[in-house]
Amino acid sequence: MALVVQKYGGTSVANIEKIENVARRVINTKEAGNEVVVVVSAMAGETDRLIDLAHSASEKPNEREYDALISTGEQVTVSLLAITLNKMGYKARSFLGHQVKIVTDEAHNKARILSVDTKTINDELKKGTVVVVAGFQGIDPEGNITTLGRGGSDTSAVALAAALQADICEIYTDVDGIYTTDPDICPKARKLKKICYEEMLEMASAGAKVLHPRSVELAKKYGVPVQVRSSVNDNGGTLVTKEDKEMEKVVVSGVTYDRDQAKVTIVRVPDRPGIAARLFTPLSDQNIIVDMIIQNASIEGYTDLTFTVSKKDIVDVKKMLEIAAQDIGAEKVEFDENISKVSIVGVGMRSHAGVASRMFATLAKEGINILMISTSEIKISCVIETKYTELAVMALHDAFKLEKEG
Ligand code: ADP
Ligand code: ASP
Ligand code: MG
């Protein structure tokens, strides 16, 4: 008997009919002789609606109450799925994060899972029950409700799979696998049969929202095989797994984009020790993630410092930096929200030269100006103007011949 963790995203549980479809899939898996733990997201659009409500009540809602509110979407879908499974003749029980216990740190809105108590779930599985767990939420050590960040139900599922030592974690969504780029914006995107944890982690961190980055991090750490599939057809999906020799032959495996970034430039920063720490410490204290950072060469003791943050953090960043910049004697702070980041990812980059120059030449040929560049061992990212996002993705997809089997 295998233990299968299945996660269904918002579009897969958007109404009762779709929840019935999910229930039938769960039953098929159970009837095939498996134990099943199901993780669900809120109905499509529900978390957005709750976030809007919070912001119409207050410009800056209290973080604890905000999480208490936006986690409620998942309470609706877990109970509806359990009710539906019961109606179809199967034992099922729903659990919220605090009932399982999924313990996280205190970072409201972007909490990280610290531990998962498996006792309650294992007891239920022994009784033959289908266990239905709310994604996206947990409790901190003080018992406050926390949420894991947008798209965080994937992380709930992988964390449960790791803790329960499940045989597989299946992520059911509105695409039938992981593609060479977002099939929504590039019709030539090709489905991958397999992708390694490292590449998927870079793709997810660079904006491919098909998997929450932290879910891939956990899958890699605990060796959880993750299968991404469609909840409406039986097409073979994509397996996220360990790297193998074959994967290195492909130079670039995927192109991703992220429209959620904003660029911040601190102009004429005095160039002396401790300045970067003075600027970035207040941001890290507030759990604000800084992505790309560029410091220009110093001229006459002054330098410009440019970095990117998530657009949703920009109001907080503005407040903090305007004070910090004054303190250190910088001239001014500039913000640009009209940017996107496009990235190419592939483990084959480690052993192939000329990848970056091909990326730059491709963007140049389309007349796209590069505003910032950053690289890792298996990823190259360029910041460009938002209006060129689709064009850049399609041009890079063509340039690296991704429509053809690697
Ligand atoms: P869910 O609500 O099921 O969690 P998401 O909307 O979070 O689903 O993620 C699925 C979406 O991810 C797809 O509809 C697709 O547009 C987008 N996506 C972005 N990049 C990729 C990619 N490389 N492969 C597949 N889907 C991708
Ligand atoms: N419901 C949450 C969101 O919309 C979590 C998730 O869907 O994974 O972000
Ligand atoms: Mg998602």
C-alpha cells in the first residue's frame, strides 16, 4: 500500500462540480489500494477577494488578523471536499493547520514551516479515512494563525509528504505539467517529462508560479518525488526529481518571467564601510526579500546602489529607505515598478560557454534594453521594461530551441 499526497489548486476546487471531480480522483486513488492525504487551496479568486476585503478595512491591516482572514478560503474547501467524499460513501475528515499541527515561524504572510505533527493524520489513515488538510496555513509557536505566502499550498503538500514519508506528492493544477515556459503566454511551450529539483527551484524562484519555490526547496531537501499533473485529464505530467546525466545535455531547460518585481535605486550613496548593512538591515528585519543587487563603481567617493524587491513590499520599502537614505547622506531614492525579470535556467549551463552572450544578443536583436543582470551557476536573469515581457520570453524560447525535444 502506498501513501499518496495529492494537492488540488484553486481552479480545481472552484465550484461544487469541480470538487466532485476532485473527490472522484481521490476515490480512484484510494480504490487502487493507496492511503490518501489531500491538500486543497481556496476556491479560485477567493484569496484575492479576502485580501481586497482586508485592504478595504484598513490600508495596513494588522498582520495577525490579516492571516486569520486570508486563511479562511481553505477552511471552506477542505470541509466541502470532506462532505462530498462522505456523500460518495467514503470516510473523510478535514483538518486545519492548527488541528494537524503544522507549526511555522512567526513571519506572518510568508511563514516557513518548522514542523508537522503526523500523529493525528496517521491515526486517521489507519482507520481508512481520507485526510483532507487545508493548504497555505499553519500556526506559530504562540498559536497564532500564519500563512505561507501566495501559492503556498504546494508547500503545505510537500511538507506533509516529507513528514509522512509519502511515496509521492502529486500537484494537480490547470496545466498538465511543467513546460519550457508559461504555456499561457507562449504557444510553443513544450511539456517536460522530468525536471530536476535544482532547475525547478530556480524556475520557481524566478517567477514560474506553477510551483511555490519553498515547496521545491523542501522536496529537494527531503527527496520527495513531486508529480505535476492536470486535475481534468489523465495526461502524463512532469516529475520533479534528482538530476541525472541526461539532463546536463540540455543547455537551457526553461524560460521564466516575473512581473512582480520593482527596482529601487539609491542615488549617490557615500562609499564607506557599513553603508550596505545600514540600508539592508531594516529590510531583512521586516522579512523583505531583496533579489538582485548591483553596486556601481565608486566615483569621487559616491556610488549608486540598485536592487529589486517584490512589488507588494514597495510601500514598506519606500518608508524605510527614505529614512535610511537621509541618515547616511544619500542624494535620493528612485523607484521603478515598470519592470520585469526574464530568466533562462538549465543545469547544462555549468558546462557550456556562451549562454549569457546568446541571451543578451537575443534581447538586443528585439531592441530590448537590459536594465540589470544577475547570474547563478544555472540561471541568468535580466531586468527589462515590463512591456517587453512576452516578446523577450518568446524570443529566448526560440533562440534556445526549446520547442524541440532537447
Ligand atoms: P494552482 O492554482 O493550481 O496552484 P497556479 O496558477 O498557481 O495553479 O499555477 C499554474 C499556472 O502556472 C499555469 O496556469 C501557468 O499559467 C503558470 N505557469 C508559469 N510557468 C509555467 C511553466 N513553466 N509550466 C507550467 N505552468 C506555468
Ligand atoms: N489560496 C492561496 C493563494 O491563493 C494559496 C494557494 O493557492 O496555494 O495564494
Ligand atoms: Mg499555485
